[in-house]
Amino acid sequence: MTQQPPDPYADLTGPATPPIEGLDTARLDVLRDLDPGDTTYLDRAIDNFEANSSAAMAALHEHVAADDAAAFRAVVHKIAGSALNLGAQDAGALARETEVVVERDGLAAAAALLPRLEPEMARARELLRRYQATYRA
């Protein structure tokens, strides 16, 4: 019988948030509880993601128009990391896939993923707002 590794989220100070499909709520609970009773850090991170991911999508289109694969890759790398850090797994995974595609197959192939990435980023923003509603209510 193999022993399970310890749960890294076992020492949360606040209540565990019910699952939200597409969002790692346990990860967000850890961020929420970095300063017990004060969600300022997490709220600022979510607000930054909301603003930056929207602006990043516009920048990705601009980099495609300018045929600038390096700038495109830098932007998609940043939004992938931000999404994953905030538990937006699906958006982060698709952004990572887009980053791999631009490196492996070029800018045109990565640009073809933007119609999937844009709504996934919008969905991530909505899921994060739903998460915030669990502790702001």
C-alpha cells in the first residue's frame, strides 16, 4: 500500500470553498487565507488578472498583425502563468498550449488558437468573480 503525500491545503484558516468547475478553489483558498480575515491580496490579484488578461488578448492580436512571434509568446506566457497561479486551470492550460504552438509551429498556428483562448479567458474572469462572491456574500 502506498502512502498518500500530505495535503498542502490542510492548514487553511478559512472554510474550504465548494468546488467551481474549471477553477482550483483550494489554490484560491490558500491565497485568500494568506492574511486571515483580509482578502486584499487576492482581490488585487483577481482585479489585476481581469484587467491584464483583457489587455493581453488585444495585445496578442496586435502582435499577430505585426508578425511578432516573440512578443506574442511573451504575452501568452504571462497570461498563462497568471491564470494558473489563480487556479484558472482551463484558461492557463490553453494559454500554455498556445505558447507551445507558437514556439513549435509558428505564429499563424498559434493565432488560430485565439478564437478558443479569448472565451476561455473570459470564462476564467467570470469564474474568479464567482469565487469572490463566496466570501463577499
